[in-house]
Amino acid sequence: MIIQDVINHLEDFAPLSYAEDFDNVGLLVGNKNEKLTGILVTLDTLEEVVDEAIAENCNLIVSFHPIIFKGLKKITGKTYVERVVLKAIKHDIAIYAIHTALDNSFQGVNDAICNQLELINKQILIPQVQTIKKLTTFVPKNEAEQLRTALFKAGAGSIGNYSDCSFNVEGIGTFKGNELSSPTKGKKGSIHKEEETQISVTYAKHLEAKILKTLFKTHSYEEVAYEITTLENKNQHIGMGMIGELKESMDEIAFFNYLKTKMNTTHVRHSTLLSKPVKKIAVLGGSGSFAIEAAKSYGAQVFITADLKYHDFFTAENDIILADIGHFESEQFTKKILVAYLTKKITNFAVVLSKTHTNPVKYF
């Protein structure tokens, strides 16, 4: 197994095409074609984490946060980022960052928070736009079933809880090949009429290359006629944050004690308590001030996130309780998700959960 094989598994789980534009995800350091010796999973890649990878004989570090975020103009070892990169290169250790690709995954960062709080009826808080596409193509009527089946197998035609979804219209297609053509139907230089089926299927945008490869491989025509449209439909499974419900309503104080216990923290910064029972909870791991209005619009009584600034708390406006549990605390279960997933997919290599505590914030 090589490092690229692990990357393929990771990108099946959290495709990089759903990462935010500002982010720096993917293989940041190392050669994707190196033979794999082991995988170390961490929240942050620090020097101590690289040392841990060396000790565990792991030549791939899978990190939630990217160690390289902005461009590096020099690598002299002056900063912790430069020292990590130097040490990783010196010891032939690759570093892969998944960050907002996993933030936007339905089974990612925010799902982990919901599961920790035992929330039910989960859904995406801010669905990512333009992630659903539609393919329309035209195929000889007697080949339609074969093409539909191949497209479904490639991942097309899945809508929410339904699969093998398509729309089909029968009609007559016409074409005339020139002297350079090699038509599979009719003769070049003559207009040909063919009974055809128009097939339309939707698909997730990260599958586009696979869908088109399947289309061209399966279709019998020399020139395949097709159209691709980007849809504005909301994607139920891709996006930032989540909202769910407690199984039973709780008193505010009881909920905050529950929150601290479940999220392993002794401190929660919060806005004014409203003396109302809470049941509907919105969550967004990491810096989530941009999602306050979305949480309000869903009628959440509490929004759990991190990195709220002083003035952010005013925006609660007695409509919602904002709870800042800390950046590390909101993402602490992320590496366990990755370890569990990779352990199922890769059984013949060690997948090691990093023991290094990377939270830079300390409390008195």
C-alpha cells in the first residue's frame, strides 16, 4: 500500500471538492507514491506529533488542521510551522490535512458533537450551495437500461434516502456524420434517425469525473451528446454546522452542566441565559460566529461553537443562547472519527491515535 491509497480512502469519506475556498487541504508535505509504513492521526501537526510519528514508525500524518495555511517564503526553522515541515521532510513523513472537507461532511466534525450530546433528528445547518449537478444525455433506446445501470453504479441518481433515480423521455434523434466520422449508427454523409431515450440523472459534484468516464465508456456513439447543469437545490448531506434535538427538554443550568461533562470542559463562555427550557441545539465546531443567524432561523435555543468575540455575544439579542466551548474542545473528537474510519478501511497497517495534547489554550 502507498500513501495515495490512504488518500483515496480519505477523499471517499470527505471529498476535498467540498472544502472551503480559503482552506489548504490535501497532501501538504511528502510523496504520495511512497510505500506506507503506518498512519498517525492528530488534530494538529506539531513537532511533538512528528516525533510521535517517528517513534510509531508512521510515515503518514493525517491531521485535521493544515500545518501550512499561508504561503511559506522561507523554511529556516524560525517558526513552529517551518520546524514541523523541516522535520517531516528530514524523516520522510508525509502530512495530509482534511480540515473543512470534514467540517462539511455529514459524518464529520459536527456530527461528532451531536453524537456526543446524543442529539436526534440531525440536519445540516448551512447547506453548501451548487454541490448537486445534473447530467442529461441521449442514448439508443435499446441501450438505455445498460447506461442507466452503469451511471447508477458510478454514483449518479442518489437523492436523499433514494437511489437509482432518473427521468427518461423517448424521442427521435437525428445526425449526419462528415467524411472524417465513424458512426456506430447509420452511414457517414447521410442523415440518420435513431429512436433514442433522453436520460437525466443528478449526482454529487465530486463524482463528476467518474460519471463522465462511465458515460463515455458505456455509450456506443462515437460522439456522445450530453449536457451538465449545476443545480441550486440544497444538499441535505453537505454543509457547515448541524442542528438537532435533545431527547427531552432540559433546564438551562442542567444543560450547561451536561454540556461541560459531555464536551470535557470546565469553562463555557455564554450569552445571557433566557430562563427557558432548551431542546433544539445548533452546533458548529471551530470558529462559528458566521452561523449565528442560521441557528436563530432554525429556532435553536442554544448555539454551541467556538472563538466568539465580545460583540458576537450581543447578536444573541435574547433570541438564543450562544455557548463558546473553545476551539479545541469543539473539535476534540474529530481524530477519533478518522481513526475509526481508517481502521475499517485499512486492516493491514497500524492506524495510531496521537496521544499528543495539542490544545494551545490553557486555563488557570
